[in-house]
Amino acid sequence: MSGQAPTWRAERAFWRDGFGRVAGVDEVGRGPLAGPVVAGAVVMPQSRARWVRALRDSKQLPAAAREELAQEIRARTDWGLGFVSPQVIDQLGILWATRLAMRRAVLALRERPDALIVDGREVVYCGIEQRAIIDADELCISVSAASIIAKVARDALMCAYEETFPGYRFVENKGYATPEHRRALRDLGPSTVHRLTWEPVRAAIRQ
């Protein structure tokens, strides 16, 4: 296990102010050339269970640990996911597509949360009290959990795309602009899951 352990500090600040159900919100997939942007929202029970102590920012965990923790999160919390397709990313731009994914994740929760902790500087337009925290996926337990379920869901989707679009090696690069991915774009052109407004994809179209 790597990286510092997140804490309950931000959640407790909301609890002290009377906000009972606090959801952490995070997104994955802003940078890739292909696939959706995906957001997660998680309302965590306050607990010192072993699986809770194992939570970290999804980027700090090996894939097997993410998968195991995602199963625990889905079984033991109120959680939601929000997906925004490459076509909508092209229409709205990545900033507003990310905010839409976050809103969809929050609205997918079984019960409306009282407050949100949002990673970075983002705003979730849903009429709920919220606080944005830089590196919240590393610092806040509920946001770490949200980052894990979003990462696992997006990775699974990109691996499934490998069967439909085998030339792009989505299993290895998950849609990021690796040299192999750029070569595939040059040789094959873009697929229907590529973000057509992104410059490396547009360059492939122009060839």
C-alpha cells in the first residue's frame, strides 16, 4: 500500500455543522483521447474497518487492490456513478462534461446527500452545500472511495472497448495519448469512442 492515508477531517467538519449525509465526489478520465469521463459519489459510514483503512487515491493503488476495494464500497455504502460520453465531451468541452458527470453521480445516490466534498476546484450544480478541496482524493476518505469506484468503472469500460476496437490497445493505455495509441490513430483513424475535438485525434482525421 502506498501514499498517505486519507482522514475523516473534512467529513467531520460537515458533521459538526449538522450535515449528516456527506458524499465525496471525484472524476476520472479527463485526459484521455477516447472514452467517457466518469465520476463517482460515495456516502461513507464512519468506520475503522480494515477496508476503510486501506482506502487511498485510486492512482496510488494497484489494479487488484482497486477492484477489491470497489467491491467493498459498492456493498457497504450509498454510491453513484455518472458517465458522460465522448460525443457530449465534444459538444460541451471537458470542463462542463466533468461537472455533468459529477452531477449525475450525485443524483444516482439512493438518498440525497446533505453536503458534498469535491476534489479539486470543481462545482457540482445540484443545489447541495459543498466544499472543494485540492487533492481531496488523497486527503478525504469519502473522496478516495469515489475515485476508486469511478476508476474501476471506467477501466472496465475501456477494456470492453478493446474487443470492439482492438487496434487501439485500450487495455494498456485506457485511451491516453501513449505513443502506441497515437500510432493507431495515424494508421486506423479515430473510432466512435474517440473525442474528435482533441488535437491528436483531429490530426489523425486531417491525414
